[in-house]
Amino acid sequence: MSGIKLLGTGSAVPSKVVTNDDLAKIVDTNDEWISTRTGIRSRRYCAEGESHTSLCLAAARQALERSGVKPEEVGVCIVATLTPDYLTPAAACLLQRELGLSEDTVCFDLNAACSGFVYALHTAECLLAAAPRKYGLVLGAEVLSRITDFSDRGTCVLFGDGVGAAVVEWRAGYPSLHAVLGCRGNDEVLYAPGVHSDRPSYIHMDGQPVFRFAVEAVPRCAREVLSKAGLGLEDVDRFVFHQANQRIIDFAVKKLGIDPAKCTGNIEHTGNTSAASVPLLLDELITGGELRSGQRALCVGFGGGLTWAGALLELA
Ligand code: UT7
């Protein structure tokens, strides 16, 4: 058996807090609808002087510092994102320069939408097995406010900006993530056109089919990870599900028959931050003392693609 453990996390959220009441001033919505249908009360947006790059740098520095890992010890750096500042250079390449990672560090961005961070964790686990240096820096980073259509009340109330970072270490003898990744190609119910498309580059989502997909995918993926690991639901200390909608999480909790206290989230003050959602929650749980050394977190992401990804992450 070989795999990765989580050494430390970091996070960075922009300074501007946007409440449901703030959004009600620009679209036909209200706090009651948003909070009861989604669980969201506020989210953060990048303001002047804040960017994808600046948030990535802050979160990565914090994760490295808390892990006691030096930049030159990192072998792989992956940023999961669909909203980088540049299509090229990758956000990970900018981190290489700003953090002073070695030039032979494998640096790239990965787009698996809201499943991106878990896709990136698994990718890092595979790459670190072959890398000369066994520490990985993995980020989930989004500035979704840049691709939000503020005339569409069905989507603009959902999204937020933020970055979560994790430092992992690969060792022979460490447990595998037992990752389960998947995709069911679909560009109809959830998509954000690229810059060369003749359609506007905003996020488009047909909420109900995506909701139905999510409530099926999350429990299925969680069970598949555990079956691969030969473990049961009782062996999991924390369930860290993508924060897309509190009702999706409540459905998954019920379907799996797990204790809701092991599945608390942060959607109330983050909104849906896509690839950043799982690492932001991991960081919040760890800094709040709710997830500790030696414990296991079952992380599940789902969303655009349509993709899903689950992994069992143990804290060193
Ligand atoms: O992160 C990637 C994965 N994403 C997801 O997993 C999201 C999955 N989908 C969802 O979470 C939910 O479908 C939404 C939160 C997006 C929407 O909730 P819903 O319960 O599915 O609402 P709906 O789209 O069926 O709309 C119900 C009603 C409609 O009005 P009528 O036609 O019944 O009169 C909408 O026009 O609510 C209306 N509505 C709103 N009303 C006030 C839609 N958005 C709003 C709004 N404020 N912001």
C-alpha cells in the first residue's frame, strides 16, 4: 500500500462580503428564497486589487507554512480551477515563480469543475509516486464572480470566490486515497463557454437536472470509495461534500444514514465555490479543531462535466 496523507491546509477568501439582501438589490430575489432553497446567506467576491493569483499565493503560503514544508521540497503543484487569471500561463506556473518552487516541479492547472480538487488530489498521488520529491501542493481556486451572469437570478445567487490549498506527502506505507473519479459528458445542463465561443462566457445551469444528478452521485461515489478501501461509513470521521446546496447535502446524509454532525458544512458563508469548496471546508474544519491528526475525511466533489470524484483523505 502507498499513498498520500494531508499535512496541512491554507485558505484565502476575498474581502468583499455579498449578502442575499445585497443581491436582492440587483435581481428579483430575496433572502428567504435563497436561504431556504440553498442554505446560502452570504458569499465573497474579489474586489479591486484581489485576483485568482493573489488568493492562490496567500492560500499556498499558509498551507506550506502550517505543514512545515519548504517550497523547494514540493515535487508537484496542481491548481484545480475553471476561472484562472490566464489560460496560459497556468495558475500553477505563477505559483512556481512566486513561491520559488524548483524548476523541475510538475506544475499545471486541472479543470474538472466542482470535482476538480479531488481530481487533483488523485492526480498528485499518482504523480508523486514517480516524483523525486514527495510533497505535493494542491489547490482548488475560483473567482466565479467573473463568469456569473448577474441578470440570471437562477444562478447568480449561488456562486462565490475563494481558494483552498493543501500540502500532501506521498510515502510507501501511507494509505491510498482509494479515489473514485468519473464523468458523464454533458454540455446542456451545466456549462461555461470558453473565450472563443460565440456564446457569452457566463455559467449556465439548469438547476433541477443537476440537482437530480447530484443527489444520486454523492452517496454512490461515497459508497464506492469505501468499498474500494474495504472500510465502512463508521470508519469515516468527517464527510466533506462539495458545498453546492444544503439540500443536496441533507439528501446525501439521509440516503447514507450518517450522523449529520459529521457532515457540517460552510455553504452559509461561502456559497458555491466550485473547485475551492472542498479544500476551503477542509481548512475550516481543521482550523476549528473538528478534523484532527489521524482522522479520515471522505471528500466528494460533483458538478460540471458532469463529473464526480471521491477520495478518503487521512490527516498525518
Ligand atoms: O456546483 C455544481 C453543481 N450544482 C448543483 O449541484 C446545483 C443543483 N441545483 C440546485 O441546487 C437547485 O436546482 C437551485 C438552487 C439552482 C434551484 O432551486 P430549485 O428548487 O431547483 O428551483 P427552480 O429552479 O425549480 O425554481 C423554482 C422557482 C421558479 O419559479 P416558478 O417557475 O416556480 O414560478 C424560479 O423562477 O423559483 C424561482 N427562482 C427564484 N426565485 C427567487 C429561481 N431562482 C430564484 C431566485 N430568487 N434567486
